[in-house]
Amino acid sequence: MRAHDARMSHDTTDTRVGPPTAEHRVDLPDGRTATAAEYGDPAGPVVVLCHAAPGSSHLDPDPAATAAAGVRLVSVDRPGYGGSTPLGAGTAPTITGFADDLAAVLAALGLGEVAVAGWSAGGRVALALAARHPAVVRAVAVVATPAPHEEVPWIPAEHAAMLDQLRADPGGATAALAPAFGEVVGAPRDARVATVATGPADAAVLAADPAAGARLAGMLDVAFAQGALGMAADIVSYTVVPWGFDPSAVGAPTTAFYGADDVIVPPAHGEWYVARVPGASLRVVAGAGHLVALAAWGEILEALA
């Protein structure tokens, strides 16, 4: 595996938006490519952020908090997002496959032991990384990550029915599902941002800090660079295909962060993870919604220290 670095030349004085300080392209063992972005202090302890669905490596949740913590923040695009190669036709996406890709990128970049935070869909990947590659992960933060729908219902009935149909052909499910998100891919900025920010608590975050909306919009511009393939693959990996790992196998210290006012993924989902990950603790953030990853980023980094 090889990592190809691309140091960024754009102006980094505007910390409200927080452009990447470096970007990488890594050759994976099966011939695919994964892309990654960095923020913060290149000499600091490494924190890996597993992005949401939809999402991408182009997000520093709170640049001021990242700078204050002195960390080197690294995020990797899952297949079909950003510049990361989609999975081949007929290949069913899996959470464990995403975690193994992430482990390969971390090894290629020579990062050694890391702390890992997973926002929304990224939380499952963070846990799978810790379960499958325990020597790599020193601490985990699960942030607003949905539990299995069968255990804590959260998927609308009409969507659940469509996903049930896709289970007959997991290998073809990503290609079948991607066209359903064409409207989101071509939507205006505010409609795109609404895919990860819903409800009064999230609206308050965006109103209080307009730069937060700009960061999310930039994340989604990169997320949809190849259309909806990444988003479709993510959804298939955790609704159509078995997860492939046991949360009880996670040995790293784990903290779950959930917004008290999250209308997408309320704290009951965090209770599910804490009941299964040994020694895990739950922090419910008052007044926060699904954007708890932005609103409580400083607390998350403190928990991972």
C-alpha cells in the first residue's frame, strides 16, 4: 500500500470553515483508492473521525475545539464518497469492510495507535475498527449513532419496506438504492444540510454559528462528488447486510454522546450501545440534537484524550 500526499495550498486563516491542512490518497490492497483529509496540529495525538451518512472526510466539527485540544484530526472517505473508489459491481458493502479499509489507511499513513470518533453512521465503523483491530484503537466515541432498527425502531415504515426488498440481492442493493437519492444529490445547500441536521436543536446550532452550516455544506459537496454511491453503500451496510461484528468485542474505553433533543437518533440508541460495549458510558448533552458532534466536539475530544 502507498500513501500519496497532497499538501493544501489554500488559505487556512479562516478557522470558521477549517479547510484541510493536508490530503492523502492511499492505494488499498484490492486496487481501490481511499482518500483522507487532515486538520489541526500535525504533531498532535491522532484522533480519527468516521463521518456521517451522507458525509465525507472534509469536516472539522469545531475548528476552535480541535485547535484547543492540540490534536491531529484525520478523516477517511468511505467507498463512493469524495475520491474513494466505490466498491465493485455486485459487491455487498459491509461495516467490517469499511473498518478494514480504515485500518489499511491508518497503517499506510504510519499513524500507529489512535482515538476514534464516529458520528451517526460512522459510529458503527469506529466500533468495528476497535473490535477487529484492537491494537490500533486506544479510545472510542460513539456520537449520535443509530442502533439496529429491529432493536430501537427509527427508520420510517415506507423506507423499511424498501430495504426489506433489497435483502434478496445484497450485492446489487447499492446500485438499486443509489437512484433514490438523486434528488438529494442535486438539492440546494439547505436541503442537503437537512439530511444531517433536523429539528429545533440543530436549527439553533446553525443559527448561532453560520460557519457550522458552511462546514456541513462543504462536507456534503465532497460527499456527493460521485453522486449517491457512498450514501447508498453506507445504508446497505447497516440495514441490508449483517453488521459482521459484535459490540461486546470492543475493549477500548468507549463513551457514547447523544443529544437530549435529537429528533433523528434520541438517547435510547446510546443506551443500546452502552448496554453492549463493555464498560461504556453514556453522556446525554442537554439542548443538543443530531449535530451533537459539532455542539459537543470539545467534550468528545476530552473523552478521547
